Amino acid sequence: MNKFKLLPLVFSIALLFVSAQLSFAADKIRIVTTTSTIADLTRQVVGEKADIHYVAPPKQNIHFISPTPKDVLKVKKADVFIHGGLDLEAWRDPLLNAAGNTAFLGNGKASIDVSKEVVLLEVPTSFSRSEGDIHVYGNPHYWVDPQNALTMIDNIVSGLSELYPQDADEFRRNADQYKQKLTTKIGEWDKRMAPYKGETLVAYHKSWPYFAKHFGFNVIDQLEPKPGIPPTSKHIAAVENEMKEHHTKIIIKEIYNESRTPGKVANETGATVVTLETAPGERKDTPDYISMMEHNVSELEAVFPKKASQS
Ligand SMILES: [Zn+2]
């Protein structure tokens, strides 16, 4: 994490060279979110009332983003900052410190944490990095359970309503409409995934426990020995044995994970590698949360054993 300590210095130098024209649209609430998921859910709540900028490029690993001077300037000028909480964004505090916007520093009043009320998985009993380098407050990849997206929306509504009470009714109306749409989709996804309950999977990173819990899959192991620690040959050999034992035929990776290790394990075990999405905008045809989750469900439908799809 040492590289993050240098960020404020890097930013303050870089900012000298950034044009001050990177401003938000006038007359709108200026919102910066950390991820494209939070940006999309916020958009559903505020509609056209806000100008929303997200920091993490969808195709990059959310844990290891390097915010740009433009991001710093956006945060500096923003009215609201909405983030994923926990240690999902290790770069969050350095970014806020570099921007120096007092509304957000130290969980300032205009900073909204969308993880509130989410029931966390894998919360360690003591603060420790022994279970991995980057999930020290519990698993932060909660948004890929669509049920948690509903909670995130409620957090956005209550945070924004406190800041803009005059718009609270409108935020609630928009949110309820979107939640209804999402709830209908969740019902469809649950139905389509139901035949595969109990299927075993292996993932590259521990990004999927919430997703797996929601749909009833069993992620038996990760290619990373611990979150954020690259695969080792010893660990991969153990994973291959587990996969053979459980007849596991699917390996999930994310777009930014290298392909060599999953490819090698797939060769060894006869499994298929499938790339699932964790950020809207990874592909042109998945610009928002619902299309992203639809893509993930469809990808899995295509690779799960065909016999199960008949039931
Ligand atoms: Zn992670």
C-alpha cells in the first residue's frame, strides 16, 4: 500500500498542470462516486438533477486504482462523495486528502457510505491482514448480490435526502421505481439460476461470495491464495486437486485478471474459464447495473452443464 502514501504529493504537482476547465455542469448537484456501479445506482435516484463523475475505470481492478489529477479536481469541486466503504478503495483516503474538500474528509457530512446495512460476509474477528492483504474489514464485493444493490440504493436515498431535503420525495419516487424494476429482474435471474443451485465454481479473486450466496453456488476456492496475493504453483496444484474432487468445471475471472493461470488450470481440469463483470461499462452493451448482472447470468447459463438447464 506504500505507493498510495505518495499520492498526495504526486497529485499536488500534477494539479498545477491540469486545466481548471474540468468543471461540472452548472445548476446540478455535483457528485463523485468511487465506482461505476455506485454512479449508475445514484443516477437512478437523482435522475438529471446531478452531474455524476466516477473515479474507477470499469476495466481496472477496483482495489488498485490510481486516481488522476482530474479525479482530484472533481472531488475538490464536488458537493457529494459516494463510496463503497470498508477497504474496497484503498486509494479513497489518499484521494480525499489530496482534494482537501472538508465536506468529505474524515467521513464528512457530504460523504455517503453505501455499505451501511449490508450484511457483510467474511468479517474477521480481529483486525488483521493475515487472511489477505485487502479484505481486512470483511469481504467488500457485496454489490454483485443484486439484493444488496437495493440496500445501496436506500443508503443513497437517505444520504442525499439529508443533504437535499427539498428533493427527498423525488429521490424516493425515483428509487422506488427503479427498485421495482430491479426486483422484477432479480426474480427472473433467480428463476434462471435455480437449476444450478449447489454447482461448484472456482474464482480468481474472492469477488463472488455474495453472488454465490444469493444464487446458491459453492465457490470452493480462489486461484489467489489470499485476496490480493498472486497465485503460487503450490496453491494452484491444491486448487486443481479440489476441482477434480468436486468435479468443478467453471473458473470465474474478472476482465483485469491475467488469463494464463486460469487457462492452465482449465487445461488441467477440463474446466471452462468465464469472465464475469463487476463494473458497469466494462463492455459497450453493459452500461448499467442491470445489464451487467444480466450479462453475468447469461454467461453462466451458457457454461453450466446442459443437463441441468432442462430441469
Ligand atoms: Zn477484493
